[in-house]
Amino acid sequence: MTKGLFLLLMMTVFGASEKKQYSKSYYPNGKLQSEGWLNQNQKVDYWFFYYENGNKKEEGHYLGNKKQKWWLFYDSNETLIRKTEYQNDKPSGLNLLYKDGKIIKAEKYAMGIKTKEWHSLAEYQKDN
């Protein structure tokens, strides 16, 4: 088998499973609404979403069109207001709420159901 034929065969075998493309969508005013990777028309890897004013709204990981791992959420001035862990598109793990750059509350979720809440670092440390 020639080297060229071998490379073509390898690209066909391994390339068929990963046909990712970078995708962007826009608001009617032309501002960017979202951007990230698609694989077979499903969101994968890291995505960004924006407010119509152009500021970042949220960002995080997708796997098979479902939110996974940590997601960051911002207000319309692009100030961080929340960090949430996701599994299969549902909050699962910690949800940290921020005000003026400081954590004001922590919550724990299991597959979308809140199981615990802390209003201070002392409360959290006592339980953990």
C-alpha cells in the first residue's frame, strides 16, 4: 500500500467520526448571539452566548447538545453573577452566586434538584 493511499484510508476511518465545525449565530441587529463547536449538528466543547448589547451572557461546555461541567453566567454589564456545575443539561454539583465579585451563597444540586444551601463560608466549611 502506498503512503498516500494509507493516509487517505486513515483520514476516512478517523475523520468520519469527527466532523466538527465552528458555528456562529447573530441577532437581527448583526451582533453576535452565540458561537461554538458543532459536531453532527449538536453543540460540543466550549460555547459562548452574548446579550444583544454584545456583552457576554454565559459560557460553558457542551457534550451532545447538553450542558456539562462548569458554566459561567453574567449580567448585561458582563459582571459574573453565577457559576454552576452541570451534568446532562441539569445543575449537578455546586451553584455559586456572586454579588460585587464575592460569593454570597452556595447551593448544591443533584440532577436539577437543590439538596443543600449555604449562606456563609462558615456554614459551608462546617458541612464540608
